Amino acid sequence: MTELGPVAWPPEPIRTERLVLRESEARDRSAFIELLASPEVHTYLGGPRPREELEREMPGAPERWPGSFVVDLDGAMIGQILLRRATGHRRPAAAGKADLGYLFLPRAWGFGYAAEACAAALDWFDGVLPGEPVVLTTQTANVGSMRLAAKLGFTEVERFQAWDAEQWLGLRSPVTPSA
């Protein structure tokens, strides 16, 4: 993970109508393990990690780095938003741009939480790094993720084959600061 740039971290928690985006805490450890070990969550991400391995290797306060937000609903972690620099991306159109990723526990699917949380993270990003484009990559077979990308304003740059599946690369044009 490469730093996003001159961004103060962690930011104040970001509050939406129903959610809080915040830095991870020790109380999130079991939810992170559940998220990373879930076969449903990792259907389009190469498969889950073994729970025993995660239990052994996961630090007390996981994923504490700039750009990693816990998505909190009523005091409990339901997902994660990731904003990181796409330095080693296989696609030239993505290299060096901010890359949006997200993972949500299956029990949180279908309620609009991902759209709400991603929109809030992108608004935050636009405020701290105005004028920066953001990319998102997903498998075309991941219909929910494709819908979310469109809802968030990502437009297709290209499709390509990787990890034995067709991938979709989208770009969200930078929001220009109002003068």
C-alpha cells in the first residue's frame, strides 16, 4: 500500500445517515476475520483466507493504515472501505490513481450500505485530495459491484482478462473544486 499523499490520518469519523466510517479498533478483529474468511465475500476475489491462519496472523487492531475505513452500523463493523494508490496496477489507465475497494459482510448486503459508505468515502477523498481521479476494478460477473460502480459515477475504461475472469476497470473523473 502506498500512501495516498498529504492526507492527515486518521480523519475524524465520517458520519452518514446510518453509518460511521472510522479507523479500525481492537473490537473489530473478529469482524475482520469473518470478512476475510467468508466464501460469499470472496466469490469474485480469489477465494477466502483460512480462518485459522487469520486467527493466528491478524493483529489486535487490524488494517490500520491511511485509506482503510471500518464501516460501522450501530456500533458494529459491517464492512471496510479501502482507498489506496494503485501503483502496481496491471493496467496503465489505473497506475498511480487512487483505487476504491470495499468489502461487506453478507448480512449487510442489499440495504444500500455499500453505496452510502463508498459515497461518503469518495466525498471525503474529494475534500482532502481535490481534483484526483479514482479507479475501481471488479469482475464483470459481480453484478452487484457493477451496479454500485455505475451508481457511484464510475465509467468503463476497459475490460481485460485476469485471474481467469473478465475484469472491468472504471474511472470516476475528478471533482473540480468550486471557485
